[in-house]
Amino acid sequence: RHETIFLYDFGLAKKYLDKNGKHYAPRGEVGWRGTTRYGSLRAHLRLDLGRRDDLESWLYMLVEITKGSLPWRRVKERVGVQVGKQMARKAGRAQFFHNCPRQYDTILVLIDALKFEDDPKYEDLYHNLEEIRKENGIRMHSKFDWEADATSTRSTTLSMSPPSNASQHAHKEDLLKRTDADHAEAKDTVVHETKAER
């Protein structure tokens, strides 16, 4: 089972199609959902979330895995994180995708073009990921990092320049802080939602 990746914690998941297979209409203003660092711009605007928002959050995580951090990693205020995500689409776009495969930019374009009810063209996303795999010589059947005798391919495949010891230390420190902050944020969200339901 070490080759099986498990997804868990679907507390925020919801159905997006009704019993007739029709997409639900977006609700009005909604409360915050998810983690600030990875939340979509629609989440910051308190708009209803759908599949395109899941993809946006996924891309933020992909960039973080590739580079080691996101530009807004040390920003505490939610509005500041929102500004960072907006800048990633404007003047800060080159910096945001620095040391990332060029296809990441294309993927963001595809995601940003989606409306709430649109059916994402997953085949286009897969095509871009397949291009990245081929261009970087990534083998699909290589061992995972957690398997015995596995060799990490992160710095040789997706990151164009290996991080310094200082940046690695800062990233580890940030991960520890983030874990505590995310737990506190999730707890705060649950408390507020519970009160609202009452």
C-alpha cells in the first residue's frame, strides 16, 4: 500500500451537481472556506467555490512544492495574501513562476478562464503535466520519496536552482509555524460556523 496515495478530510466537500446532473447555481456571499495560504481569489471575495477553485488551490501547492515557498508565506493578514495572489497575475507573475516549469503559467491561464459552473478540461491540465514530465526526464515508475532507497528528484527535475541551506532552514521553520497557524485557523473557522448555525 506504500504506492497508494490516500486523500482524506473531506469536511469542506460538497456536491456540485443535483440529482439530474445539473450544476448547482452559485450561492450568494459565503463564509471563508479552506486555508488562507491556498485559498482561491473567489474565496477571498467570499464567493461560492467550485471545481475551478480546487484547481487554483492545487496550483498554489504545486508552485510551493516546486519552489519551496509561496511569495505570501510570511503574510499574516488575509487581505495581504489576497493582494499577493492578485500580483501573481500581474506585475509579480514572473517572480511567482520563477524556477517553475513554463507550463505552470499556462495552467494558471486555463484555471482563471473557468467560471463557477464550468467543467474543467482536465485533459488540458494533464497534457501540460505530461510535457513537464517529458522535458524534465521524470519517470512515472520511480520510487516515492518515502520508499526505501528512493532518490529525491525535486531539485533535479522541477527546481532550476537548488535552495541554499539558509532557505531550507527558513522553509522548515515556516512549515512548523504554518502547521500551528493552520490548526488555529481551522479551529477558529469551525467555532464561527458553529455559532452561525445556531
